[in-house]
Amino acid sequence: MWKIVLSAFSASGLMGLVVLFNPVAFLPALSPGLTIAQTPMTSPSPTSLVHLFEWTWADIALECETYLGPNGYRAVQISPPQEHIVLPDYGYPWWQRYQPVSYQLESRSGSRAELQDMINRCRQAGVVIYADAVINHMAGFESGIGSAGTRFTKYEYPGLYTAEDFNDCRQPVTNYGDAANVTQCELVGLADLDTSSERVQTTLVNYMDDLVNLGVAGFRIDAAKHIPSEELGQILKQLRDRHPNDLYIYQEVIDPGTEAIRKQDYYDSGNVIDFKYGRFLGEAFLGLQGQTLANLQTLGESWGLAPSNQAVVFVDNHDKQRGHGGGGDYLTYKNGDLYALANVFMLAFPYGKPQVMSSFAFDDPDQGPPAYPDGTTRPVYQDGQAHCFGEWVCEHRWPAIAGMVGFRNATQPVAAVTDWWSNDANQIAFGRGNLGFVAINREAQPLTHTFQTQLPQGRYCNVVQGSLTADGRACTNEAKVVLVNRFGQFTATLPEMTALAIHVNAKLAR
């Protein structure tokens, strides 16, 4: 078993609190073939997605079949699938994936054939694949070799790009108040493609078109902020013209509200990833700047966030875990229970499309995924079993997160928060109409309260700490059954740093 021990922190008088979190002890015991809140894939834009950061294609295929599909996850963001630079002298860092060498589908995660097999198997399991598309730039080293064996020099990528395909500004971005500097110069020295060029646009569209033909259902556009919005719009329009059925597009536009590039400039091309959301959650759950959970009742567009239907949100992502992508206080797996509770809130609160992070443990922010000495990624699955909660953190399997994915699926038809309650500090509860109800106790003492809901009378399984058995007649943790009376009320005691969530698909058959 693996434990995370939090260092002391101060929030609402919790100075010195030490939290021990053991995800293994609270794993839901799913029966074979059990599906929680499973909904048909009628749209390429599922209710939530999980980022399996640096997982191999073979591991993702198995995870789709054995865990993601059965637990209601409907989409996976994969790491960039194109050929990338290989950097043994840097210890094979995670960021080598974001330095393309060619658009061959041969990467640290596996081969083209393995990618195709994974996409097919995940689809069969009810899970679609979104690819992380690195289309702003190529590798930034003066020379090197790629994961498919391609040798290159900066601005010369054999059979693909020559110097004329890159912007004339061959200097790093220095002024985020100047839109031209942000979009025409080089993000941390990476060779910046001239995305106004018809030839470059066609090359990028052909790359993404190849992935769609393999079955990819959408794209995260990496570094979208560094591509002029009109040029990115032209690229994506060409791609959509080839594929009239909707592709789900979400764009990395880091907009703190004080720079020249604005997220709203990209709305016409797809959703945007709103980085401020995770900062707001971090401040509230950490108790920074006077923030409390009670303040989150109004979280949304009025806070300067994107409209809910335009936003992809997260508690943390691979950049924010490592202090990249601007400032802010973000929770990560290293915060243990606090992190789990923040994810409970994100998946329960009806704002944006939540992205769950699934990462690997690290001490050095440049550290690559678990690997053998030659840089080959060490698999999550060994002898048919997933080795999680160690070097592979697998936050998406934490019960407080996995159970809430089913909650999200079940409550999605209701857009509003109902029956909000709080102690004006860090104990909150709210409903999602007659479909679900959640309570969160982030305080250092237990919470006992009678909650008003709109749920039908019955016995419900607390999906944060249990799940239904296959026949729907029992909860895997009978101590976590919640009794809702004919008035829609229930009384419960939540220990410190815990949560409770019930929904209509977790109602017991008897």
C-alpha cells in the first residue's frame, strides 16, 4: 500500500493538520461486468474526460476495457502521438513529447499499429480518444534524432518542413502584452511554424486527418495561444470540411486576463481550457486569500471564467503539477485527501467539462514517466494487472474521483445547482435537482446535518466510498448506504476531510 503524507498547511484554522491518504483502502469493489451510470456514446463530447499522461497505447487499451468503460469514463486524452525528439542526456523528460520531429505515428507510447489497436478497443469499450495535437511548433534543439529514427536540424525536418515554413522571429517570446510577439516568436525556443502558410496549414490538416481516419474523435490543441486565432480557425475549418461529423476541439489558451491573447478569440474554433478554474479551486480548498468552499456557490462566468459550454476545466494538469503555465496555487495528487475533495466538487458542480488528471509520481519537474534505462516506458499493466498508486499514480482510480464520474453522467441533464447549504466556511452541500446530491466536509471536525434534497425516497449508495453490486441490490460498502425519506431528506455524519455523493443511478433496488 502507498500513502501520501501532506506537509502542514493552514486553512480555516487547520494549521498543523496532517492528512494520510491511502487510495487502495477505499477502492470500490466492482463486480465483473458492472457498469456504473453508463450512457451511450451519442456525442464526441462526453460529460468528462481523463488524461492518461504518458501511458502507452497498449496500457490505455487495457484500461479502457477493464476500468474506464465499466466506470463511466467516456473519453481519454492521450499524449502527443507524433514522432518526437529523444533526449537521453536529459533523462528522457516528459516534455520531449512536445517537440515534434515528424508526423509519423511512432512515439514513446507505441507504434502506429498499437495506436490503431488502442483506438479500436477503446471504442468497443465505449471510450473515445482525443489526441494532444502539437501543431504550433517543431523541436527546438539545434539537431537531434526522433523516436522513429528521423535526424533533423532546427528549421529543417526531412521531407516535411524547411526554413521557409517557419516564422521570421527566431527569438523566444518575451512580451505577453504583444500579440505578435506571442504568436510569431518561439515558445521557449521551439521552432515556430508559419501557420499563415497554405503549405504549412495543409501539412497540419493532413496530420490530424490521418488521426481522425484512425478513429480519433477530437483534439486538444497544444499552445493554441501561440497560434493566431484566425489561422488556427482556418486549419480547423479545413479539417472539419473533410469530416462533417463533429470533432471535439478544445484549445490550450492560458489567459490570466492581463495579456494580449484572450480566450474568447478562440471560441469560434472550439472549447478552451480555462486555467483560472483550477486556481480558484486551489485557493478555496487551501484557504488562501480568505477563500472558502462556501464562496464556490457562484463559481462560473461571473468570476471571469469562460461560458460553461465553452470551458474545459481541471483541478490540475500536467503543466500545473510542475508549476508551468503561469502562476497560481494548484492542488495535485501530493495533496492527498484535499485533492480528492476538490475533484469531488469539480465533478459534482455543473460548470464546464471536467478533465481528470492521471499522472505518474515525480520529484523532479522535468522527470519523464517510469522507464527502463533505455528510456522505454515501464508499463502500468504487468501480468494482466494494473500497478497503480505507486510510480503510476492513477488518480482516476481513486474512489472519490471514479465514483464521481458516474455522478457526473447521471446528473448532466440538470444544469443548475439546487438546495445549496453551507456553514459559511468549508462545509458545503448541494443538489442537482432530482438526480443527485453531494456533501463535502473540508473542516477538521465531523459534520452531522439533515440535508434537504429533491431525490426520490429510497436507499442510495454513497459513490465516493462504495458502488452498487452487479444486481443493483446492495452497496459494496453497506456502511455507506444513505436513507432518503419521503420528504427528500437524509441525516448523515461526515468525518473530517470526507465527502458523500448519491445519485439516481446509485439507488438500491430494494
